[in-house]
Amino acid sequence: MRLLVFNPENDLALAADSPYYTPPASALQFARDCSDLPQLWAEPGDYIWHHAATPCDIPADVLRSITSVQPWGWSKLLVSQLRKAGVPIGLLPTNVQMDVFRAATGRAVTERLLKQFHTQHSNNSDFIGDTRRCNSLEDVLRFHREYPRMLLKAPWSGSGRGLHAVSTPQLTDGDIAWTCRCLQRQGYVMSEPKYRKIMDLALEFQLTDAGTAEYRGLSLFVTSGAGVYAGNLVADEDTKLNIVGRYIDTQLLAAVRQFYEQQLPLSLDTFYRGPVGVDMMIVDDGRAKLHPCVEVNVRMTMGHVAMHLARSQAQAQPALFAITHREGRYAAELMPCAYLPEMLAALGASAL
């Protein structure tokens, strides 16, 4: 039996790096309201634990039958909660394993992967992308001299959080204060150029027990101007590839897929086995180019959820999967859309 947990506060807990962290009320409300979301990928016999509503309430017969734990994401907070609920310690990562996992999954992984990718594809001008780990304010200032319009990112943060845009010739007092706080709390800052984004997309993988990265599919999603997740396209692979093909040669995706199948198991050499999503962008750099590594999400992702929905909605029209918030409640909704361009425009993707 697998124990499934929807803990969307995980990115924030991973940033806090403490078993005693208290997530904000909004994150816990999201977890409670959408706690049944794992039903979309559950298999017969799985048990879904509503951790935010009943933190220590797992039936004894379930505890005796659990063979693995499959949460939305891993953090020291979740490990602590699972221990208190009685989950066998042998099914949980140790503190040492969690330290290795956290270090491997911080945003610095994007720098390493981008460097490797550009080295392998140095003759292909269809790819773009730069990001640097900055260990000091001086490092950030040097990057800013190279890229006056840049985006600063905390190494660990939740969706739309931990981001700070800079667009002035000189760093302001606010820019410096944000940078120094991040350096003090998390040890480094990621700096990247501010690109003119055309669309968001991701490649979704599964890290297997055999130590491989199996490709699962393409994700097309939209974020708000602040970087907050807004929704995913639920459609078959051909439909998604046709959309991407309006801007770039889809063979570029095949090259990126091959790279990650090789490199993800090496870069993420930890206890973790499960879903991984690599966020990318198509950007306007005089012409459309592909940024192959914006974020690496070592957890379940909404892209994986959308693919589960697409398989269950076989032959259905493309639709929008979104998390809505109305009258103080969150809900995961699938919104049918008979006309694809209208759906994309509703997401705010007017360029499409």
C-alpha cells in the first residue's frame, strides 16, 4: 500500500528546513481544501492521508500495510509529521538524507544543468539561458553589470515567492536589502537575465527505482505576472506539440529530453524516487528561442496532474486545469474549453 499525501506547503517547508516550521494559514487551507487531489493518480489499494486536517490520524491497519510513502514533496516538516502519525521509520528519509536532498534540489541545480547543456549544444543558437549562483552581494553586482534587467531568486521558495525583479541601472536600497536577507537566510542567491517570455512549458519525468529518468510528457502551463501558477493545458501530446511548434522546431524538445534522461539521475543522486518537472520557457530574443532549464521541481507537479487528467479524459476536447480560490475556499477545477485559443487567452497567454 502506498501512502499518498497532498502537502502543497512543501516548498515553503523545504525553504524553512525545520521540522518545527508552521506553514501560513493560506497554505494549510489549500492543503485541506484539495486534500483529495491524489485520487487523480492513486492506484487501487492506495491510502490518501489528509495530513492538514487530521495530522496524527492514520488507522492502525493502514500503518501496518504501508510499503511506501508518496507525498507531493519531501521536507523535514513532513518527515516529522509522518513520524508522529506512526509511519515506520524505515519508510522515511533520515535527517542526513534530507540534508543531501535539500542541497541537491536548491535552485543552484539549474546553473549546473544549464552549463552542461550549453556545453553539449554550443553550436545551436536556438537555445538560450543563463543563471548564476551568487554567494555575495558583490557577485550580484557583477551579474547586474552584465544584465541590467535581471531576476533574483531565493534558492528555495514556493510558487511566486522568493522572486525579486531588478530593472534599474543601479541596485536600489530595496534590491540590496532583499539580496542581503536572502544571503543571510539561505546562503546564496540565484541571478538570471529577465527574458521576454512567450510561453511556459515543462518536461515531466519519473525517477525510478532503477536509477533512471523516464520521460512522461510535455506540460504547457501559465503563470501570473508575479510567477504564481495559474493553470495547465489538459490535452494530448500532439495538441501540445502543435502549439509549441508555432514558435520553435519541436526537435529541440527531443534534444532537451535526451539530455535530462541522462543528467537528472546524476544531478539528483539522493534517496528520492518519484516525479520531477523541468520548467522551461520559449523567449523572444529577436526570434523565438528555447530556455531549457528555468526550474527543476523535484516533487509532484501540476504538469503531472494535467497528464493524469489527459489520460483519464481520452478523446475529450482540450481543457484547463486550474486551482481556483473563491469565497475563502480552494478548489481544483477542470474547465472544458471547446476553442483552444480562447482558453489560452483566458489564461492570460495573449501572445498565443
